[in-house]
Amino acid sequence: MVLVSRTIFLLDAAGEAAIVRSSIPTLVIFLGAVVAAYATEYPGWGDTGWVYESKSACCSDAIAIASQYSEQACNTSGGMPSPFEGGGQRGTCTWQWNQDSYGNTLYRCYGQAAIWCDN
């Protein structure tokens, strides 16, 4: 009688394992859809115009402007901006430089940043 009990248990365990294995991909797809539906990235762009400051400061300002536009887009959509992990600014910057008639350097920076938005 013990042998029959083990056989029934093995059949039940195999059936449950098949159900669990087929449920895992479904759960992964479902969770991925939930995350995609609730976290959206809003890009923003910033232009400093021509300024008398260092290239580093100019790029920081351009990325900050882009982050503000990204945050505003998130708020307009009804979402809540997610803070950057680890602090600091995240984004990219390109720049142009020129000199005025006195030889002083001017920079114009273009920043791009995107924040995550929880909808």
C-alpha cells in the first residue's frame, strides 16, 4: 500500500511541476506588462543659449533644463517623476564654442535628459 501511495504522489508532483513551469512565462509576461504600463520615460531637451561660463557648468545647466522639461512632461501626463538613483544629473550634452571680440570664450550647450515617470 505504501508503494501505491508513492506512485500517486509522484504523478501528482509531476502534474504540479508542469503547471508551475507553464505559469512562470505567463507571470513574467504579465509583470513586464505591468511595469511597462506604469513606468514611462519622458525625454527632455535643453538649450542654454550663448553663455560666459565653463563648458562643464554650461553642460550641467543644459542637462538641468532638459530634466525640468522631462519632469514637466511627466507631471502633465498625470504621473509622478521618479528621482535619480544615486543622485547627480543624468543626461547627454553637446556644445559649441565661440569667442567674443575681446577673446572671451562663450559656450552654447544642448542637453538631453529623460526621467522615469510612474503613471
